[in-house]
Amino acid sequence: MKKVSIIILGLMLLVLSACGKNDDSAAEKKGDQKLEKVTLMLDWYPNAVHSFLYAAEEKGYFKEQGLDVNIEMPADTNDPLKLVAAGQIDMALSYQPQVLVARGEDIPVQSFGAIVRHPLNQLMVPADSAIKSPKDLAGQTIGYPSIPLDEAIVQTMVKSDGGDASKIKMVDVGWDLIPAMATKKTNALIGGYINHEKLLLDKEGHPMRTLNPADYGVPDYYELVLVGSEKELKAKPDVFKKFMTAIGKGQKYVQDHPEEGLSILLNHEDKSSPLEKDIETKSLEILLPLMDAKDQSFGYQDPQTWDHVAKWLIDNKVIKSGVKAEDAFVNF
């Protein structure tokens, strides 16, 4: 009788164990179902400025928030905003002035996070140049990638410095910014970044000095922002809030462990655009202070910054007067 009882007890334990496994499996499936798929498009190929994203992915911060984030690169730098507006991707990295330009063209996008809080696009001149301030650009050539925003930046800098903006010559060099300066085709450069083009030019034996637009009449704008469609930001605010929580942790990790954060990025680098570790290390050193929101949470956006940038763009006829700064962003 005892033997039969033991056999029955054993069978019951096996059944319970199997049920437990099935429950675990169901829980795993349920957990998988809870992860909401989100597509993020970068502004360019992965580099130091994106370290916080890859840290959030590697360390499981996205998963903690119930998100499965797919990071994509754009085929063209003009694509991200259009794809977000069309609902083909969920969010993208873009630029604060560009968000306002897009809204002026009736493209319904909004910024929901400031990533780089100050201009990276700065006027560059050779270190031994006689150009010491923007007013010295009179009679000089400035290479740029034929972007109206860059023209407005130079015009404002020269006028603010008391120079004659009508005497400068803007030369379209496309995106061949480094060769244009290295071969001395131009006397100055706008459209290049202090954490990329400047570092590469310095490394190649063409040391540069930079003039910050924010020191010469241009608003201290957010270089890099996160963008979503107005429709989706209203429909799924929780998804964007969770995303901001995850990348806040990712940025904190990179701040506290810059070497490890950069290593995570380098392990994800695009093989068609290999990164130079020394350049990206210096780039991250430049970027981290410019990404710091101080006593605010990572990504916080100051309404005054948006007001100043919108007014400047309107004054310089880059956008039409009907564009409202308060409609261009949202904080979570």
C-alpha cells in the first residue's frame, strides 16, 4: 500500500513539475509579448554621441522598461524626420533648428528630448589663420554643405561681431568639408562638428581653431534632439516616457564608465564606417559636458531655448512667422 502511495505521490510531483514548467514557459512568452517594439533612426552612422543608446541596450535598460528597441541608420540625413512624420519609424535623432524648419513645412513632428544641449556645428579656421573673430571673415571664403541654416549662422556671427556680412563668400563644398579645408580651398568652414571634423583635421596635421556661434549672436541651441510624430506622442506617451527613463540610465552609465560605454559602442559599430577609437574617445570627452542637463533630468528641454531659436530662425527668414515654439516640443 505504501509502495502504491509513493508511486502516486511521485506521479503527482511530476505533473506539478510539468505544470510549473508550462507556467514558466507561458510567463516567458507573456514577458516577450510585453516588450513593445520601437524603431529609432539615428541622425548619422553610430559614433560617440550615440553611446548612451547602445549602453541602454547592452545593459538591459530598454528591456526593464518593456521596450525592444531597433536602432537603424538613415540612408540620407534628410530621411529621419520625414519617416517619423509618415509613421514608418517611431522616433529619430535630429536637430533642434531642423524640427522648427520641418514644422514650418507642415511636417507634424515634435522634439521630446534634448540630447546635446549646445552647438557642435562651429565655425572653423586654421590655427595659424589671421581670422581671430567673425568680423575678420570679410573678403574670405567659407566652405559649407549648402544648408540655409549654416548661411544664417555665419551671417549672424559676422553682423554680431560688427563685420560686413555682404563681403563674405559662401562656397558649396557639399559634405567634402575636411578635404576643402585640408587643401586650403576655403579660408574657413561651417557645417563641421567640433567632436568630429575638427578632431580629424587636427589628427591629419591641419590644426583648427573654432568660433562658437553662441558667442556671436546665435542662440545656444540644442544640437541633437529626439523626435517623434505629434500623433504618436499624444497616442502613446507612456512609450516615450519609458524610452526616456531607459536612455537616462544609459547616459548615466556612460558618464560613470566612459571607457566601458565607448567599448559597447565600438562593438556595435557599422563596419562600412569603421570608427577610430582615439577620435571617438576625444569626441566623448567633448560631448559628455554638453549633454549634461545639470539639475534637470537627462533630455529636459527649456521652453526659453525653443523660443529664442524660433525667433532667430524667423528673423533670419529660415522659417515662416507662423511657427510656434511651444508646439515644437514636449517634455516627459
